Amino acid sequence: MFAQFTELSPGIGGRMKLQNKLMTMVLLVLCALVCASPFTMASSIQHLSFDHAVTGQKVVALTFDADMTPRMSNDLKTGKITSWYNQRVIATLREEHVPATLFLAGLWIERYPAVTQDLSTDPLFEIGNHSYSHPGFRSPCYGLGSVQKSNQAAEVQRTDALLKKYSTSYKKYFRFPGLCFDASDVERIEAQDYTVIGGDVYAGDGFEKSATKIVSNVLAHVRSGSIVILHMHGGPNAPRTADALPDIIKKLRLRGYTFVRVSDLFTLSGSKD
């Protein structure tokens, strides 16, 4: 019937066609604004942490967290654990001349002040802040204790004071314990003139008993500009990191990668990714 009506009334039919076209254009605009807005918003939000450098150069930054919770500290005091410092990790980095960025918890610094001083004077390394007592800034966080929002600043400030006291120099880099955080947490950290550092390759060495699996985790996800997350406290919480590290270094070099520190990645990429 519409075709017949259009044929008999070409003027009206033309106006209706024009109206239909205008309506279609309006609907398309509305769809672009409403239907596509979740994707647009998601893609336009900046990453909350610096996770890797946007670069074509085959460089990779190895980073090592030195965790220390109150429970870990107590295990040292009672003799249950003899050490939360994996010296073999640092020895391997020095032997292989591999630079690295080390994130130290305040309780760890208090237990190993001389080591902190020694690491900070080594040009291979740069030191960052890993909170004071290694709590989850957002809960749940892999079984970690939580910290109230009102105490988050103190977690950063206490360790900052320890770094000033026991290190020759350090970077204003902060890594959240367990990488558990939200946008408001980042705002509190950045308000203290710190840059939040994450990573795009989680080696999975925490509690992992297979060195081969740690190596494969790294090799499977590394790319140009990657930040690899490992641990340097050893013990039962990171038992095979030192065993996996030589193979990680060897195989990444065979793939053509050069090792750098996080600060070096910033010189290659001005944006967060």
C-alpha cells in the first residue's frame, strides 16, 4: 500500500523519504552517543598505573618486590623463618649485570637497613616504595590484611621516611601490595608526589614451587616495554624465584631483549599503558 501511495502522491512520498532519512540520521547520532558510550568511556580512561612503555625497542624492566607483613616479621622474631631476603636474586642480577627496580616494604627496610643502603648505592638498581606493612589497599586482596582509607597515606609516608633514612637515593615510585587498588587510592598516592607502578607481566613466583612455570609465565607474556613483576624476599612465600631468574635472563636475551629500569622506560614512553 505504501508503494502505491507513493506512486500516486510523489510530493508527499518525497517528503516522507526525506523525513525518514532525517530520522535515520538522528537515530544513528543517538546510537553513537548512547549505545557506543560505554566503549568510548572505557577506552578513553587513562590507566591508573604505569604498566609498560609504548616503544618499539626490545627492552624489558625486571622489578622485584620485597614484601613484609606483620606476620612475616613475627616469623623472623620467633625463628620460624631465618630470612626474608633472597640474596641469590640480587647476586644473580649483579653477576649478569642486569639492572632492576626494587620495591621495598617499610617493615622489610627496618629489618634490613644495611641491605637497603647497599642496594641503593648500586647503580644497577633503583629503589621504590612498597607500603609499610604490605596491606591490601582494597579488600579482598589475596589474603592480605586491609588498611583503612584514612591510614593509606601513613603507609606511604612511613616507608618514605625510612627510604630517606637508609637509602642513598630512591625513586618516588609506589607499587600497591597485591596490585589491589582503585582510582581513589591512586589519587591519595599521587597527592604525595608518587607515581604508581604496576606491570604487564606477572611472573607468578609467589608461592610457586616450579621454576619452569615461572619462566614460562614470563616468556609467554613479555613484549617490548614490559614491566615484569617478581619478588626478592624468598622463603616459603617466593621459594623458586632465584632458581628461575638465570633462565629468564638467558632466554630473554636470546630473544633480543635488553634489560632496563623503570625510570629508563619513562624516557621511552611519555604515556601510561
